[in-house]
Amino acid sequence: MSKRTTTLHAALLSLLLLLASAAQADCSSPAAPKVNWKGCDKQNADLSGADLRGAILDKVNFNGANLSQANLRDAYLGQADLRNANLSQATLIDAYLVASDLSGANLTKAAAKGVRLERARLEKSNLTQADLTQANLYDAKLRLANLISAKLIETKLQQADLAQTDFTNADLTRADLTRANLENTLFKGANLERAKLERTMMNGTDFTNANLSSASLAAAEVINITITGARLDYTTWYDRRRCRSGSVGECQ
């Protein structure tokens, strides 16, 4: 069989699987692992504690739905509408939410390690104490979001809009915020050790008492920032200077 024929067969199989998935969607099916609700309307539905592991939920309307303590591990929620949804204490580990809309959603204490949220909208969402370790939020919109005491270890936030976002006491160890918008962003008491903040926009950014040890701010556009009490041991400053060990509140 030629390489071209094999490629055509693979493409045809993918198309057939996609069509089969769409054809099998049953909006009347009860909540269950791997349920197919693709494109269904579940607005304001009460799904608290539901087991939706591995479910096909792309483009589902969950606007205002109650998904508190629901298990959405490995679920597919691409382009889903989760505006104002309650996802407090929900499990979203390794879930796919690329280009989904979670504006105003409540994700307090959500377990979301490894979740994919590229290009997702999370404006004014509440992620207090959420675990977003190793999550991908590339180009996500989190303006005015609340991430107080959230865990974002090794999280990808490149080119994300984090303007006026509150990261007070959050753990962003080794997080990547390259080219992110950090205008009026709060990092009070946050741990940013070894984080990448290169080429970011910083205007009114507050790092009071934050830990920026070994972090890199190289080539960041700094207009006005507060670093009172911030630890700057071996920090790479925005002008590429290396701060000395023991630097606090000033790059020495």
C-alpha cells in the first residue's frame, strides 16, 4: 500500500470517527463516564457530584450549571460555555478546555493539574486555592480573575492576559509567564522562584513580599512596579543585570 493511500485511509477513518461521535450524541443520557453530550444544552443544570470522567462535552452549554465536586477528569470540553458555572472542588485533571468560556465561573479549590486551557476565557473567574500545577493557559484571558493561594507550579501562562489578576500568596514556582500582560497584577506574597517573566508588560505590578529568587524578568517592559520586601536572590533583572544573593526590595 502506498504512503499516499495510507494517509488517505487514515484521514477517512478520522472523519468517520468524528461523524460517528456526532451521531451518537444523546442529550437525554444521564450523567455518566464517557457520556456523549456534544453540543447539548445543559444551561443551569444541577450536576453537582456527577461522574463525567472522559465525557465528550465539547460545545456544551453549561452556562450557570452546578458542577461543584463533579469529576471531569480527562473530559473533552473544547469550546464549551461554562460562563458563571459552579465548578468549586471539581476534578478537572488532564481535562481539555481549549477555547472554552469560563468567564465568571467559580473554580474554588478545583483540582486541575495538567488541564488544558489554551485560549480560554476566565475573566472575573474565582480560582482561589485551585490546583493548576502544570496546566496550560497559553494566550488565556484571566483579567480580573482571583487566584489567591492557587497552585500554579510549572504552569504555562505565555502571552496570557493577566491584567488586574490577583495572585496573592499563589505558588508560581517555575511558571512560564513569557510575554504575559501583567498590568496592575497583584503578586503580593507569591512564590515566583525560577519563574520566567521575560518580555512581559509590567505597569503597576505589585510584587510586595514576593519571592522572585532566580526568576527572570529579562527584557520586561517595566513602567511602574512595587517590589517592597521582595526576595531577589540571583534574579535576572529586566535590564539583564543579575541581582546579588541577599537582595531584598532592590536589585543589588
